[in-house]
Amino acid sequence: MTYPFDRSGTYAICVAGVLDKSWTDRLGGMTVSGPEVTPENPLPVTRLVGWVPDQAALAGILNTLYENHFALLSVQYLGAS
């Protein structure tokens, strides 16, 4: 599989901590869900899913999370939109 990094796509990002729905605008329209807490992992994990126009926009989303001290757990490319 080749990854089309020069095109748009849908991404799922998981971070440690709690983000509420107000983060949607700050994160490029990503859908915020969670936090999820399980017996195996009692720490809250928030999942963000959404369309990203390019890698620069993805870097901006990740940088916003970093600047606000959210630990990045995973970034997954889900496919072209």
C-alpha cells in the first residue's frame, strides 16, 4: 500500500486525557469522542477522527495537541475521503 501523503484523507488520533467538544474548531473540525476508560486502561483516552486536507494541516493539529500538553498515543491513516 502506498500512502498518499500529498493528498487529503481521514485520520484517527488518540490522545491521553480529556478533550471536550469545544476542541473541534481548534483541531480543524475533527470529531471528538470519549474519553474512553476501561478496566485495562483506567486513564482517559480521547479519540479524534476527521478529514485532513494535507500533511501541513495534520502537523498543525498534532502541534496544537502538543502545545496543550496532550500525550499522543496514536495516529492512524484511515484512507482517502
